[in-house]
Amino acid sequence: MTSRIRMLHAVSTAFGALLVAILLVSPTRMDAACAITATRSTGIAPLAIQFDAVSTTMAASTRPFHDVDYVWDFGDASAGTWSTTGRSRNTAFGPVAGHVFLTGGTFTVTCTARDSAGNTSSASLAITVTDADAGYAGTKTRCISRSGDFADAPTGADLITTTDLTSQITWLNAAAGRRLLLRAGETWTYASTFGGYWLSTAHSMIGAFGAGAAPNFVLQAQSQYSALFTAAANDVRITGLKIVGSGTGTRGLQCTTGGEDTLIMGCEVTNSDLALVTEIDRSYLFDNNVHDIISYGLYMAGTRSVVLGNQIVNISGFHNIRIVAMKRSTVSENIVRWNGSGYHCIKLHAATYTGSNSYSEQIVLSGNVIQGTSGLVISPQNSSYDERIRDVLVERSTFIGTPNDTWLVHVAATSTTFRNNIIDSSSQNGNAEAFEVAQRGVEPAPDMIEAYNNVFIKNGNSDTNYHPIAYTGTINGAVRNNIIYCATFTGTLQTGWDIGSQGVSSNNLVYFPKTPSLCDDGTGTHVATNPLFVSVDASNADYLKLQSTSPAIDRGHAGTTARRDYAGTIRSQGSAPDLGIYEYTSGTVAPVVTSFTPTSGPGGTSVTITGTNFTGATAVAFNGIAATYTVNSSTQITASVPTGATTGIITVTTAGGSATSATSFTVSVAPTITSFTPTSGPVGTSVTITGTNFTGATGVAFHGIAATYTVNSSTQITAFVPTGATTGAITVTTAGGSATSATSFTVSAAPTITAFTPASGPVGTAVTITGTGFTGATAVAFSGTAATYTVNSATKITATVPTGVTTGVITVTTAGGTATSASVFTVKAILIVTVSDSGGSGCGFGSIVSLLVCTPMLGLRTGRRKPTSSKDME
């Protein structure tokens, strides 16, 4: 490991957190106090914020980080769902959380805390977000394009056609609060042997504009120690880029010393040595796609940091995610798969121990899907380092084994809670362990390690030994309410674990039909009792839920800290909590609607509703109008906006009650076109369209050809006749549908000149011009000089060669444009002869003749004059 990477161990331990606001909302008891903080309360979208409730105190809890239930509502109903796990972005669980506000507005963030005695307390704070186009208004935004395509660029932005990115980064860094947007779909090449682009000014942003694929950066011969873009100032945003390295020696994006509150969002990094590096406090990685990387997918250090909704897969050399010295942070809703042999999908360790401030601590890992060699490791770097970790919460995650795994989760820490997780070891070979707790080296032995309400699965692979829970040494903790499911496993099962003199083990159901003596129905009786899952197929929406007759129902120990189940349902629903990851509800628990997407649309729109306790839903309504729907899972419903629905709240009804959305669904009404003016014109003509329901229009077309336009109001649009348009109807499209004009707009076609005759002649010559589109011609010119003319028909014009003309092309102009002849009209010269004689008796001997070539005079003139010089006598 290079000395630079080892320097990550020295990251500052100062939290530097900003306490934005604490508003206590009706606690049920004076000794129940939910206290929340946020890293900031205002900023420009996309605005990333870390929240925590680690200072919460509750009446029945001595370890509130672990055994208090925390539910976050970010007040952002349009946040949608995570592309990785499908869960709502508007909701989070646990004492630490993070969110990105993508749009402007004022949002009320609320956390509700609940302890084992049922005491509850809520706290709220307001977040004010400025829309990005307003925050980076006008020339604070610069859009650059290699090709000069600026479609969909923000209004008022500087538009620069260039292939020189270096000068544009200089512009971005010249003042705080600037935004540089690159044209979507264009490719940039970076070939420097050292360095990269440093984003060194606060509140700056680099991203993309326009439709299409992300701007693509191809890296060549780049130094291993510098990324393409390095954020080195406060509040830097890097969004929507694709970075393709050239293998060894190339690095993608990084956040380095000198800043905080850096956001990397929606980026793709591939074929690089190291994809993402963050060495600062308050760094945020959201919704990125990292794949096919040589060394590390993400190397990270810092306090109050957030890793949410990322996909980090196919890391051939080392760890997918390696975290050093992290505090008060969350790694949630990520998909982390496939890593180098001998390394781990996620490695969490600490700086070398120098005192209590050097712990990695207060970390939440929630909702992740982890598949690869030794999926999650929470321990020192190796046996030689005294690195200490405490207060870690791992919940609602799925761990999937691979053939080379020794174990799926390894813990060498203190105060770690592992609950509501799925651990599937079916693909592991050899001596497989699922959840191992053991001392790594010189650090203190693990202590207070709790494993509650997990499901351990091992099927197939008869040539292996399987140890689902392995506490090595004398380790205090608790192992309760778990299900160990080995229905088709024919190898050797080991169920012994040593959890220390203060530890407890109870209420664990072990199902291993091969050896009934190793089974346990959860009460200590060795009976091969099937837990009766609804489905053991991971692709089924009811995977690992309990059937109504399951022996796991009401069999759990009531003293566990698993206050909610895998789906967020409150435990207990019966006389005691159920075993495994799900509580059986039978539809008796009131549902909760947390969000829905999209937030608007016409009748027939498919809307995904996210919440809890949806199983057995009996009705869904939009502002009181019943809708058709499908219950996808206990946390998700897909409904269709019904005919006749109007803007209003969404309601979900189950046997347990009804839930309403906090915000309204906007029913989009189809637009209408009543008139337009003018009714005809050439390409480029400005046309005013009048009608209704134009707000939010997504398209205007002339006879099917898309036009540029401005929505002036809900009843008026100004559009421009596009290139390629032909005579036909005008259409306006909104989220509510499309409107078509009753009459056609006549596109004035440009004229054409196919021939003219004669091809030459003097001034005054009558010229017949043939072609198309001559009706209504407004001008005819010879070599730019206007001529008199008569429009004989749409295909014929008669024009007179004008005085003062020279040889050149003929042009015909109409409302549809100007046509130019392919060949020139040749203007002939005129010969003028002047004759006189000295005697004045006519032309004869002794006469004087003067010759003059004259253009454009017409005719022959004769006369008499006396010679005026010897020249005339020649």
C-alpha cells in the first residue's frame, strides 16, 4: 500500500458538525428525547446532507445507538426509489442517515425514535433548497459542446463551442458558485502524464446538459496518484459523467484535503486502477456505477460521510469498498458484488489506535446487497495493527456467498449489532462460515456482539461443513430470534457458539432435516420444525415471509433490539416478536404511505407507491376515485391513475386501516388548441398558439416535426416553424396528453429555379424564368439588381433585365425563401457608332467615324461633329 493511501489513517477526528435545528415534537415522556443534527440546512440542488440522531436519549435504553428504533422522513415526496434496491429514497432507518435533495423547495425532515417500552419522541428541522438553475442562474452557468449542439441548455447560460477543456476548468475555478455543464453524448480525451483537473473553488459544479448518454471521458497514460477530477474545495458537485480509464495507472474521481461537503452523484467509472477516492469529512457518494476496476472501487475516510445507492461491482484486485477512520456515517442501499480473490466486498477498519478519538464508530450499514469473497469485514487491517471499531449497526442487508468464501461476515470489533439480515451460504464450498466473530490480532477482543432476527440459509453443496454463527473465544453478546434454514443441505452442520459469560443464546429455530438432533424449534426442543416460509425463491416478492401457520410466529425473545423487521414493520404484532427477518402481519397493521413516483400524470399513468404493511391491500384511491392496482410486496404497490381522478392525495386501505400520502398526486389534464397565428409562413416563422392546459408542455410539433418553443402561460405558447416542416396540423404535448389543431399551418415552401431563357442579352431583354413555388413572389433580381417582373404561374415568371445590371445569377424571392439560379445570365455589351463629315454633307470621303462600346445603352446613334483631336483623324 502506498504511503499516500496510508496517510488516510491520519484523517482528522474532529466532527465539525453543524447543529442546524432541534425541534422536539410531542414526546410521550419527558425522559424520551430525540435529538437530530444536520451537516447544513441550506444550499443549491443537488444538495447532499448527512443527518444523525446519535445524541438521542430514551427512557428504556442504555445503548440508544443500538436498541432504539429510528425512522426518518425527509419530506421529499418526489424523491423516488433507489435503482439498486427499489426502496424509497424518502425514508431511512437507523441513528445515522443521508439524503440528496434534487429539486428546490423547503423540506421538513423528521426523525421519530421509539424504545423497547414504547416511548416515542420526534424531532424535525427545515431544509431550504435552491433550484440549480436559479442558484447557478445566467452566466454563472457555462455550457460547452465540441459540436456546437446546445439543445436543452439552461436559459441564459454562456454557450461555448470548444475542444479545450482546460480553459473551461480555469473559468470554473475563477470564482465561487459557478457551474460547468458538458454536452451529453460527447467524448473527451485526457492524455496528461501527471495531474488532472482540480476543482478548487467553493460551491462549484461540473455536470452534463441535454438528452442522451453521459459525457464520456477517455483517460490515457494518467498518473496513479491523480484523478481526472479532484474536488479540493467546499461544496463541490461532480455529477452525471462517464470516465473510462486505460487500466493500470488511471484513476477516476477523488475528494482530497482542502474541502468538505463534496458530492459525487450519478457518475460511471470503469477500466481504471482506482475508481473513487475520498479523503475528507462530509463526502457523499450517491447513485454511482463503478465496475471493472483493477484495485479499489471506493477508498474512503472521513466523518459524517454517506455512501448511498451505488453499484460497485467487478473489482479484480482489492476491495470494492475500503473504509478507514469513518465516524457517524452510513453505507446503505448499495449493490456490492464480485471482488479480487482473498479480499472483501466491504472492508471497514480504523486508524492506528492512539486514544478514544481514533475509533471508527457510530456507523450504519443498511439495505445493502453484498455478494463476493468474504463479503463484509469489520476488523483491523491485519493482525499487526491495533485498530479499534465500535458502535456499528448492520441491518436489512442481503449477503450471498460465492464458492471461495471462508465467511460472509467477519467482526473483530466491539458493540456491533447484526439484525434483520439474509445470509445465503448456499454457494459456499469447503468449511463455510456465515457470521464469524473473532479477535484479529493485537486489538482488544470483540465484545457485545449481537445477532438478532437474521435468516441463515444453506442448501446444496453436500461436500461442505457449514457453521452459520461462529463466536470464537469468550465473547459477550446475544444470539436470538434467528432462523437457520438447511432444508436440502446434506453436509455437516455446526451449531455451537461461545458467547461468553454475559452472553445469551435463545429462541433460534434450526431446520436441518438430515440431522434432527441438531434442530431446534426455537424453544430448545430438538425437532426438525420447518419455519414455513412463503417462498425460498429470492426472485419472489414474498421471499422468506412467514406463512400464517409458521411456528416462528410469536416465538421470539422480547428483549431484542430489532424494533422493526426487514420491511420496516414494527415488532411485535402479536404476543412476542416473530423469528426471522419478517413479522407476520395478516393485514391487521395499518399501512403507511411514504412516497410515490411519478408525482403527476394523466389518467392511466402507472404510479409506484412506497410504504409499509401493504400486504392484503383492499383498495387504492386517487383523491377518492378507486384505482386498479397490484400489491408487489409489503412495501410497494403499483396503481393506475383512474379515469375521472382529480389532483389530490393517494389512499391505501388494508384490513389494518387506511394510509394517505403526505402530498398530492397532480392529475395532468390534456391540452387543447383553439387557434394559432399567423396561419402560414416559412421555416423560422414565430407562431403564437392559443389554447388551454399548456403548463409543463413537453413538445410542440408542426406536422410531426419537433419545434423549439416557449410556454408563455397555461393558455399560450410561442413556437418556431422547424426546418423540414411541411403543411399540416400543429400538436402540443403535455404530461396530460396531446392536442392537435383543427386546421393546418401552411408552410411556405422555398422556390426553385430550374431554367431561364434566353441565357444572355442586353438591358431590357425579356427573360422567361421557370421553376417551382413562384406564387406570391416578392422580388426578382439579376446579379443583385432588382428587376420588374410578372408572375405568370407557380412555375413561370417573366422578368426584364434591369438597367445597371452586370453578369450574374438570377434570384427569385417568395415568403418561403429565395431561389438562386444554377448558372449566370450574361449581360451583352452595346456597340454605339457616331458618324460625321467635315463638310456636313453626310458620310463620305473625309468623314470622321467614332466607335464606342457602351453598356448598358441600347440602340445606334448617328450624327455629325467636328474632330476635336488628332485621335479623331486616325
